[in-house]
Amino acid sequence: MVDRVSTAGAYSAILQNLLLAENQQTNAENRVSSTKNGNDLKAFATQAETLTAMKSVNTRLVSYQAQNSQVAAKLSTQDQALTDLSNTATDVRTAIANALASGSGETLMQEMQDSFSAASSDLNTQYDGKYLFSGGQINTKSFNAAQLTDLTSGPALSTFFGNDNFQTQAKLDDNTTVTTGQLASNLATPMMQAFQAIQAFNDGPGGPLSGQLTQAQQDFLTTQIQTWTQVGTGLTTSTAQNGLTQARVSDVQASLTTQQNSLTAMIGNITDADMAKAATDLSNAQLSVQASARVLQALQSDSLINLLPATG
């Protein structure tokens, strides 16, 4: 008995092998060129759900990092303003001490005005076009007096502050929320009261504070030394609080970076191709395609049709 030979069956088997080899070659080429195991979740089969969850967490971490960079920049601007305010308090105390040491108040009130202007400018510091110390009133100046004499012109001192009572907070990560905002009235009321007292004395019967200082003027300025020491201490405390918040933001940023690095590595273990294996698979697939093609070519030449006698 002779087995039946089917040319169509042989072609079908060889074509299937060729198509499989070409698919394997394409897959290997994609892995080599993209360095990834696939272009969509279907390529990762049972790991798709895990990969989706990890990418969702990574997106949230990226969002926190972007926000925290803005918070850090804002706190840095705020730190400079607070430092300048604290330095202004030191400058006033030094000017008073120098006047007492020389017994002359010749330039004292001009120095007071210069320091007041500097303090007013610092209180109206802006970040990204918004007033830092105005609380929720970000488009309103934090402090509205322009001249030292404004403080004794009649309106209550509190009316010069434009802030409300809202203190900005920032959520740094899933578990950490910090207060970043400070209010002009909290920061500078003691300072402005001290400025007001000096201007009121200068305008009163004991003034003006110019030329040789009288005993009454020296006694008054001596009490101001202690007042301005306290003002400076309060502003230093506010500056330190801002610094602690800066440190907290920095710590959270470092922690988020560590989490991102770990997560990126875990995602890479799923999505990133093993390049050595991909190259080997590509080489093997190319050999399979070549082999299948040669077999197909040989089958064409060995077709039973070629064995039939030619008919005239």
C-alpha cells in the first residue's frame, strides 16, 4: 500500500511554520528596537492589573513632586522676606544704639523711615504674582502704609494690614500636610507698634528726635532697645518656623524620589525587555524564517505536478 502524498497539505504546514516564524521575528524585532516587552497592557497578560496599579501610584507621586517643587520655591521666597524683616529689626535696634552712643538723633528718623519702607516692601513680597502674607486675599497688598507718619495719622494700626485669617496649607504626600502660609498681621504687628511709638514720640512734646538728645529722649530710646530686641526675636522665630517647613518639604521630596525610583525599577522589571534574550530570540526567529522559506522553495520544485508527463 502506498501512502497518499498531498501537495496542498504540505504547503499548508510549511506556510503555518513560516507565518509563526515571521510573527516571532516581528515580536523580537519590536523588543530590540523599543527595549520594551510590549506596547499595550495586552502584552503583559496576568501582570496587566499589577502594572496598571503601579503606574497609577507613579502618576500620583509625579504630581506630588511637581506640586512640592512649587511649594519649595514659594517657601524659599518667603524665607528671604522673613530674613529681611528680621534684619530690619536688627538695623533699627542698631540705629537707636548708635544714636544713644553718640548722643545725637540727627539722622535717626530718616533711618527709621528707611527701615519702615524696607519692612513694608518685605511684607508685600509676591510669589507668582500673589502676595505671600495676605492669607486668602492673594491679590490684596499685605500692608498699606507708605510713610512712617501714616501710622500716627488716625486710623487704627490693624486697618493697614490687608490679610485675612486664612493660612495656606499644602498636602505633600498621602500622609503629610503642612501649613506654609504666614500672615502679615501676625508677623509685623509688634514691629509696626514699635515704629508707631517712635513716630508718636517724635511728633509729641518730647520730640523731635533730632540734634542732641535730651535726657527724656535718651530714656525713651533706651526702652526702645528692649522693644526692638523682642521684635527681632519674634521675627527670628517666624523665620525658623518657615525653615522647619522647608526642611519637611525637602524630606518628603527625598522620600518621594526614593519611592519613584523603586517603582520605576518594579515597572521596568515587567515592561523592559531582556535585551540579550531579545537579541537571541531575533536571531533564532530569523533562522526559522529562512529555514521555512527554503523548505517552501524546495517543496515548490518537488511538486508532484513536475513529475507528470508533458502533454502535447
